[in-house]
Amino acid sequence: MPEGVGISSCCLSGKVQDGKPTGSVRTIAGLSTYVAEPTNNSKAQSIVFLVDIFGYTFPNVRLLADSYARAGFTAYIPDVHEGDSLPISFLQDVEPPLPTRESLTLVQKTAATAKVGATLGPWLIKHREAVSKPIIDGFIREIRKTPGTDKVGVIGFCWGGRYAILAAHETDPALAVDTAYACHPSLVAIPADFEGVKRPLSLALGDKDSLLGEKEVGQIKEIMEKKGEVESDVRVYEDQVHGFALRGDWGSDKDKKAMDEAEKQGIEWFKKHLDRSK
């Protein structure tokens, strides 16, 4: 039986970055979509961003999409929650930075977990796989049909990380992505979600992620290593909690370095697998 890995207060933690996104919002496949384009406006190498629970308006994910556009990709962030993402006000309510978290008492940790359950439980039911995956599949199908599009990759964070992995299962040419990158995915089923991977997959995980412990990370590595026909790259970042690649603290040198390295990991992965000349 698959082992389900849940969701915790880590999903509500992190920092909002400074900066002004430079892309535009359009309607694609019936979804409001943030689009960041490279200077040459080429759609040949396109990347679909699958968001965390804070959705497509979260400044951090838009700024990251802008960065990918500067690297030569067209980046799309669809509102796959259809206007029902969790408000950013939750971001600082539950999970403090790692040093503070490690000093919490058992009672405090229990209270935080209870608060998360009350916040996320109904939301996760509403946005379960049977509802969300068809929305994501429909968007990828539309991007595949977009004139000028050659190869398509997908990147996902937290809640969206699992759907990036599931996108790498697809073999239908109309829906399949060429490669996927998942950062600190949540709600993954081990081994099922990884055994089904058929496209190159890169993973960025934190060693302090309360959703994916050392045991789970070891299982994932073992599964992917056995899939010799599918290229994979599993990297574990030291002292990083769930959400670090998108919601890390730029005021911390270690957190900022991890965010930068995770971004570099993704850009290099997509350049390798979306560039037809390679």
C-alpha cells in the first residue's frame, strides 16, 4: 500500500519577498494565469508553475517565474485553485523560523498542528486530486497547443510539488511534459507517486522538512535509483524546512543560499531537458 505523507504547519511558514513582478496576467484554458516571457518572447521552452497553497498571486512565485523568464523560458503560473488559495496572512501565523521552531515545547507544537488541521483540512478536501488534476491536465494540454511551443516542463512547490510528480507519469503526447522539477512536495504517496514516473524528474528537499523525513527521503532515492531508464536528481538541502525553495528567509545567508541553489538546480535541469539542441 502507498504510504501517504501529509501536510503540516510547515506549509504555512515562510517569508514574503520584496520586489515587483514584471509579467502580465492573461486567461489561458479558462484560468487566470501569470505569464513571464523571455526578452525574445520565445515559447519554445515553456514551464508551467504549479503553486503551493498560497496560489498564483503569491509574490514569491511570480518573482521566481520572472527569474526563469530571464533565463530564457516562458513561465506560466495558472490559478489552479480558481480563486480559492489560502490568504498570505496565514504565512506567519503558524510556523516560526527553524531556530524558534526547534525550541518549541511539545504543547506548542501540538497546538500549531491542531491549527493547521483546522485551516487546511477543509481546503484540501475541496482541492483533492479528483478535482485538481483535471484542471492541471487541461492547462498543460492548452500550453502544448500554443503556437511556438516546442517542449514543456513543469515545476511544483509543496501542494503543487506532488502534481509536478504526477505530471511526469503521463505518456499521452497531448498531456505529457518533457520533464518535471518538484520542490518539497507534500501529500506524496510512497512508493506509488514515484514508481509511476516516466519522465526525467528532479527533486529539491530539505533535511528539516517535517513532511519528508530521513526515512521517506531514503525511500524516494531508492525508488528513483532503481528506475534506470528515467533520469532523476534528488538533492537534500541542509537545515532547510518545508517550503524553503519558495518561502525561505532572504535575511538568512544560509536560507538565501539554499533558495538560490534550488533555483539554479531547476534552471539547469530545464535547460538540459527542454533545449532540443542538447
